[in-house]
Amino acid sequence: MRVIEPISVDDVRAARGRIAETVTRTPLIRLNVDGPAEIYLKLENLQPIGSFKIRGAVNAIRLLPPDALARGVYTASAGNMAQGVAWGARELGIPCAVIMPDSAPRTKLDAVARLGAAILKVPYDEWWQVLSDHGRQGMVGTFIHPVADRAVMAGNGTIGLEIVEDLSDVNTVLVPFGGGGLVTGIATAVRAVAPNARVFGCEVETATPLQSALEAKHPVIVERTPSFVDGIGGRGVLDEMWPLVSSLIDGALISSLAETRNAVRLLAERARIVAEGAGAASVAPALAGRAGLGKIACVVSGGNIDLSVLADILTERQA
């Protein structure tokens, strides 16, 4: 099994300086809803690519030596990391390719194409194998893993620093769980600067790799049902990520598809915020009361949702 050394808050702080000129320091705003908890939204949907992924991608690319940069970069992504790597590559004028599952939504495919990256669409299982193998034979350039990369995690962790700086007495931080790179980075930062705060990974009922691993005390393969929540919900926690994730988080919170749709709708109606399904997965358990009391910061990880899907949700048609 691959071994990934834990990142430190110093790694996160160094990443913040490295990415500052490209990445937006997103606002943390109060969601005005009735309930026992104060819910705050960390709006990563306002990044240049509509997703937090730009943080880790840019940090990882800027750490590469010149000879590696010249050969270009590639990644495997359902859409948001693809955009992050493509954005970082375009800034430096280097080649970029992206391996995407054939189920990737059109809005994300179009966004990657606009950024100038070459796209290779493959079946989901083949795409997942690229993540497990940390690359694909025949591809040119450095593989930027969307999850299991220390530089990516450090870039993601800058979100945690910003949350605590803006809400120093935060009680709980809720983070959508895809592969663990986001929650690991954020939890590393939060544990260092707000050690009493709890950090939870948030999943949707259609795929629960984190909760299943926590129950089994090791990664397991889970059944996955495709849905409008396309940015999270993999087949399992990667073996190399399990020691990091399990040592840093306080647990997993699972929401139904209906609760997640309701969260997308409420964010649009109450806060004028467009969130994709994964982005709303952190808000759904807070609205349902499963995250407890106090001040809860929900990471709205992205807003890249197909307009047709959003229209169905807003008009209460099934998505």
C-alpha cells in the first residue's frame, strides 16, 4: 500500500502563500434559517472554476520542477479537479489532459474544454482504476491526483484556516466527502488552530464509502448509485487515504437525496447561492439537525450543476 505522510499546518500556510494570486478568499456567510444551530456557508462555489479544487490543483502544479512542468500535467476527475488542473496549467502555458468518467455532466465537460485541456472519456470503473493506480499508462506528463496528494491536501487546507479566521468560535465544520483530500486538508488546519472544533465528512445515501469504512474500521467497496450528486460518492476510501482520514475526523453524516435536493433549493431561494449536489451535501445534515448545536460551518464545495438538473430541483421535479 502507498504511504502518504500527514501534512502539517505549516504545509497549509505555505500553500496559502503559493496560491494567493490565483485563488479567491471566499466569504463565510450566515444562512438565515430557523433552527437550534447557527449555520454558516463557506462559499467555494465562488472560486474562478466554481469549486474548491482550484486550491489544491494550483498548489500541486506550482510545486513541480521546471522539467516536469514542460512535459505538462494530467488528472482523473469527474469535473471539478479537471477544471482546477486545467486552470493551473493554462496559467503557466503548459499541456494538460484530463481523464473523465463517461457519466460526467455536460456542464463540467464543457468547462474543461473551454480551459483548453484534452479530454479522455472512459467508463467509470476504468476511471476509478486510474485513481487507484495513481496514473494511466501511455499518458504524458505528471499525474496530479485529485485526492491522495500532499500538495493537493495542503491547498485544500487553506479553507480551514479561512473558516477559523472568520469564525473563531466555530463548533463544527461539515465537509463533503469525495475521496478525503478536502476533509483531510481542512481538518489538519482546523485541528491546529481551533482544536475544540469537530470536523465531519458528509455523504449522500447513494454511496457511503466513509461511513462504511468507519463501521468496518477499514476501507471497503460500496455499492454506488449514480445520481445528480456527481462530485462525491466513490466506490470506497482509497487505502492510502484511510490512515489520514480516520485519524482526523469525528465521523460521517449521511443525507438522503431528497434532503440534498431540498438543500440545493433552499440555498437558491434563501441565499441566492447555486450549489451542486456535492456542495449541498454539507448543508443538508446541518438543516436536518444531525450536526448538533452551536456554530456550524458548511463547506459549499462547488456550484457546477447542469442547468437542467437545477431547474428540475427548483421546480420540485425529481432529479
